[in-house]
Amino acid sequence: MHIGKSYRLADFLLWTRRKAYVLLALSVIPVAAHQLAGWHWLAVPWVVVALLGTATSFIVGFKNAQTYGRTLEAQQVWTAIAAISRYWAMLCRNFPVSADAGAMLVQRHLAWLTAVRYQARGRRVWETASSGSNHEYRDKRFIVPEHETPLSQELARYLSGEELARVSRARGKATLLMHLQSDALRAMAGRQELAGPHHIEMQKTLKDLLDQQARVERIKNFPYPRQYAIVNTLFVWSFAALLPFGLAPEFHRLAGTTQGLLAIGLPWLAAPFSLLISWMYVSLDQVGESTENPFEGGANDVPITQVCRLLEIEMRQVDDDSGDLHLPLPSGDIIL
């Protein structure tokens, strides 16, 4: 997530430049044909272009509102996970008779947080983090820890050898860790190391964590509807392609009311104005795409790695245990 004051204009222009090159060609070629070849018949009524631009504005606005809603929900989910995790640490410290048993529950919970964030950072075919512009920006500005360090290496910090081997073989690692937590609580209750009401409360907390895990999986595995995504792209690029055919005759007509150099140069202004207007629409579409998947490892992601790091520090500091906090807190404008 970008936490600086704003993106720099130079960064934004660099990020959108590939599409800007295409838009430049779409803007210059029709105007050149209109002016140099004299193909004045190569025109689209301005009313048609205006209607298409209005429809495109609505659908781009709708998409951006929906994709922002997905990011906002993702932030809410991880805020809830953070709150429940702090509560879990308090229960583990105060409820079990054995302090070692409570510490093991905390360790297993940290492993669960790690498994969930790695699951959330998994790649999906519809995500755009690997696209040229996003990949280039990531290489220059930040790294995604989940793409640099294997999950097994991270889990080894929290789990014993037997549990680590079992979790490593599992398909649903986070879900298995919840089962292990539940089994541990049941065994503690059976040995009278955990009072009945305390056992019930801790099992209820596990259920709350599973609910939040399911919300993370829903956001991750169910993208913005593809039918809306393709319609949005078709509208934006159709408008960008037709815009110069509507602007060129208008500027040519306007030049007829002037004389001299202004009359010669005025028709060519259709090209830069077409480029500017279409770039605004295409850039909004690209911003929506980069906001659509809040866990993909992009600059606009919800900072789940940062959340987990801070939770680990807080949960260990309760018992004055600095632990193996080898991952430094990130600095700069981008946190993940």
C-alpha cells in the first residue's frame, strides 16, 4: 500500500506510458489522414462520440467504485483479524494453566497468520501484478516478501518438526492449523489444564478467525466479474479510438473561422486533445485494475505483511519475548 503523500506525476506517467503510446497512434493517424490526405469524410458525428463518452464515464466510475469496495472490505477483514489476534494472545496468556501451553498456542497462531497471508499472495490468472507496468514499478520500488521467501521456511519459525511436516503436506495449511489449535484446546481441557468456560471461549475465538479466513479466501478467489471487466475495456478503448474522428472535424471547422498560422495549426490540436482525454479514461481504467485485487502483491495492496509483523511483535512483547523477529519493519512509501 502506498502510504506517501501521493504518487508523483512522473511515476504515474511512466506507469501508464505503454498505453499512452497506443493512444498516441490512435490520436495522430486519424488527424493526419484528415489533414494531409484530405479524407474529410473520415469523421464521426460529435453526438455519437459524446454519447459513447458519457456511457464510458458511467461504466468506468462503476468499476472503480466496486474495486475500491473490494479493497475497503479487505482492509476491514485484516483489521478484524488483527483485533481477534490480540484477543487470542490475551486468552492464551491468562486461560491455560501452563504458560508453555499458552505460548505454543500463540506460536501456532503466528503460523496461521503466515499461512493465510501466503495464501492471499498466491497468483491468480486474472490478477495484474505481473503485467508490464506493475511489474516494472514493483522491481524499482519494493519487493513482495511472500514471493521471496518459501512458506516452509517461514512456518519453521513457529512450528515443531512434526507439526511442520504435517502442515507442509497439507493443501489447506491455514485450515489444518486451526484444526491443530482446536485439538490442542480439547486435549488441554481433557487434562484439566483449561477450565470449561475458558475452553468454550477459546473455541469460539477460533470460529471467528475461521470466518475471517473465509472472507480473505472469497476476496482472493472471486475476482471482479469478468463480464463487467471486458465491457469496461471495450467501452474505454472504443471511445479512445473514435474520439479523434469526432474532434478532427470540429477543430477543422474551428480553423475555418481564423486566418494565418492559427488556421494551419489549429486542426492539428485535435491530436493532443484526443490523446489527453483518452489517456484520462484509460488511466482511470488502469487504476481500477490495479485496485481490483487487494492481495496480489501490487503497490495498492492491503499491507497484510506489515499487519502480521506488527501482530507478532505485539504478541511476543506481552511476555517480554523478542523472539526471532528477523524481518525489519519496511520503510518508504510502499508497505505490504
